[in-house]
Amino acid sequence: MMTVRKATVCIVARNEILRDLIKAHLGGCESLRVVERLDEAEIEAVVMEQPLLSPSEIEILQHLARYGRVEKVARILHRSPRTIYRVLANIREKLGVRSTLQAVRWAIELGLLKTSE
């Protein structure tokens, strides 16, 4: 017999009207959470309102996870460190996290980054 594990599904919606609409229609479901930011709760499954990150943003996070330094990533991608920092700020905003480390962690958790190369 297969054991079914109950998971909490988190819907991330930055738009307040969309969050309220989802809560109104699905709010009674105890295994569902609707949040504005990914770092608001422990999350086992995520539904996003739109595609999360662009291929370029994923590439930057992948290199950052591998090399650990913005300057190294900038050299590899032939961009200025300032550009990389700006992209990382956009990524943090999109993911709703406060630090680049959290962004890398969430990208791995969401399956956006390869964990080994």
C-alpha cells in the first residue's frame, strides 16, 4: 500500500487583488497557503503566478552558486559586476527574498538550478 504524505502547497502572488481572490476561493483548504514572499513560510510545493526567472537570470544564479563571487561571474559572462548586482537585486525582488543566498537556495529548491555539474 502506498503512503500518501500531506504537503502544504504555497501560492506566491505579489498582486494583492490576486492573493485576495485566491484566498476567497481556496481559503478553506488547510494545506494551501497564499503568500507575497517565498521567505514567509516553510514551503513544500510552490505555484507561481508567472514564469519566475529568465534564462539569463538563471544563468547568473547558476554561476554564482558555482563560483561564489560576483566578480568571477561578471568575468565569465563578460558583464560588469554592477550589472550582475543589478540582476541579482531583480532576482531577489522576483523571488521575494532578502538575500542572494536565499535566492540561490530557493532557485535550487524550485528546481531552477542544477545542483551538480
